[in-house]
Amino acid sequence: MPLRYENIVGWLLRRPLPWLADGRTGGWTLCMISRDHSLTCNSSRRIFILGPSHHVPLSRCALSSVDIYRTPLYDLRIDQKSNHKDEFTIIPVLVGALSESKEQEFGKLFSKYLADPSNLFVVSSDFCHWGQRFRYSYYDESQGEIYRSIEHLDKMGMSIIEQLDPVSFSNYLKKYHNTICGRHPIGVLLNAITELQKNGMNMSFSFLNYAQSSQCRNWQDSSVSYAAGALTVH
């Protein structure tokens, strides 16, 4: 059965936001390129999915050579320049450990696709991985409980992302070393936005939901943070 764009987007939009931040499956930062704060299902036919490279050492971005991506719901067709007018296609992009200059380079490359209303961009990322098993235990005592400190740390980064400032986001990561697994996909997106802003495109980004897999209260605890946000073209 062919997978129609309207089917999957309609299903996604009926899900509550916590599903987007489900601790069992990993977190998604959902960036919806839309006008009038809505998703026009008839116009978007290609979905770019930018995610971090967890298991393969990579210093650039990589595309898939396969034709079909299997999911529990449907088989998704990967865009290989073919024309399937009744179906939408996906372009999964594996983003490596990019330098700041490479994030700028790939941001510029993807900016023309981000500007195209027929494309939808999804960026996959968790936020803070806290605890001994993650080798990260930043704690700001002024915030009270550990989980409050984690939330404060995450929301500092989220605020910078909402400002659409790739340089400030890089500086934040250098200062706090927050274990955001999708920091490079986020960096690519922010640089793509910066490139479009140079040409007068007006955009805004807002986080819609934030959650932690558990509330850390002592040094033996651990948690992973998740967030969902939307990018809007005005």
C-alpha cells in the first residue's frame, strides 16, 4: 500500500506532544517549516531527517544508498530523484562530528532546501544525558534539586536555539559541555537558517514541550532530557 503524506502527518499531529519526547524511543526535535503556524499537507512532499551519527565515526554528512526505509508503520521511500506524485519521500542525513566551519558549510548547502515549501525538515536530538553512566554530572547548586539544575542547563541551550544563533549555541556547548547528542544536526539547521536570514527570510523557533526520563535527586541517578520544537516561516 502506498504511503501518502497526508496519512502519516495526520497521524503525527493527532499524537500528544509527550509522544515526540518518548524516553523509550529517543527524542525528536520536530522542526516544521510552515506558514500561518500550520502544516500544509498538500505542499510538502519531501522530508529531510537530520540525525547524529552514534556508531560510525564521521566528519561529514552521509546519505543513504538504499531505496526503502522500513518502520513499524510503513515502508518509507527514500528520495533517489525518482517521481512518485502520490507519495512523499524521505532523505535521511547522518550528521557526523562536524567542526563549526563544516556546520556552516552544510548549513549553507541545506538552506536552499529549507527555503523550499515542498520540503519538511526534522532534526533528531536528545538533550542532557546526566549521570555516571553518561560521564556527565554538571550541577548548579543554586537551582536546588539535581533535576532542576539539569532543566535549567537544558533551557539555557533551548533559549539560544530559539534565538537562532549558531555561534552562541557553539559557545554554550563549549562552556557547559551539555551532552546534546544532536548538537551537530542542530548546528547545521541553525546555520541554514542564518543563511536564509541574510536573504531577508523571517523565521522564528519555539520549543513546545520539555521532559526528562526521570528526576535525578542524588549522584547515583541518571536521566535523559527531551524537547520538541517548531520552526515557523513568516
